[in-house]
Amino acid sequence: MNGSGKWVRIWFPRGAPNYYKETELPDDKYDAGMLRMWEAFEKTGMFEAGLVPELPPKRIHCSWDI
């Protein structure tokens, strides 16, 4: 959201930002259930049962072709 409370789209005209491993949690932090939640979100754009995962998405679950 911007300062006025309106949602705004963030554009990446040159593609995805550079990868930095410090911005992503180690693989062992994600269990199968957590990965399944993010995979479902990636496919549908919605959280199953309205539950937001406790951990941020891995980079593979992010789309940069907006």
C-alpha cells in the first residue's frame, strides 16, 4: 500500500531482483506442509482456508512476470 492506503503494483521492468541467499530462509526451516501451502498459493493466488503461512515464500514460489 502507498501512503494514501491504496494498493499499488510494484513493477520490475528488468525482471526479478538479484538473488541474495540472506533474503531466504534455509531449506530445513520449511516442512512439507509449509511448502504445500506456498505451492497452492502459487497456483491459485489464494491461501487455502484463508490461512497465511507463518514463513515467507521461497524464491521459487514467487512470480516476477507481472
